[in-house]
Amino acid sequence: MIGFMVNDQLRLRVDKFVVPEAVHQQFVEKMKYLQQTLRRLPGCKSANVLSKTEGAGEYNVITLVEWENEAAIADAFSVMQQKFAEEKFDPKEFTRALGVKADLGFYKIV
């Protein structure tokens, strides 16, 4: 299964990005669009894009999605793959073309 169990209900997807300033707005707008899509899916408790305002570290954009369960994650994966195909959007190519460095993963509260 995809992800890690936080409790009996909740899973967290945290994706961190190093986004060059020249493409920051373009990248954030695309992430906001994708998060809006995720918010409408069953089992999505929240989906947000965070942009760093101050502090050390290289990551300056984060997306955070909270899921109710593994089934919701699997369903969302299928929906998003179909959406990407319909829109001819390749997330890996998009980030590569913009020079964005990504660190993607599922997390649990410890």
C-alpha cells in the first residue's frame, strides 16, 4: 500500500521543493491548481501549498495533503494519473524543466 499510517484514519503526504525564484510564481500556481483538484476528492481532509516566508534551509515550497485512509490515496493516485494524461501534463518533466528539486514522500506523526 502507499503511505504510512498516522493513526487509524489519517495519512500525510509532504512534498518539499527547491524552486528557483524566476519560476516561483509559475510553480506555485500549478501546485495550487493540483491541490484544488485533490481537495475535491473523497477522503482528502486538506490539501495546501506552503511558501517559505523566512528561515534557513533550501526548501521554499511545500505541499501538504492529509488523507483519511489508504483507499483514498489509491483512488486519488488513479484520478490524478488520468487527469495528467488528459491534460498532457508530466509532473516530473514539469519540475525538471523549471529546474526544481523535489523531495517527495509520505510521513507519520511520531
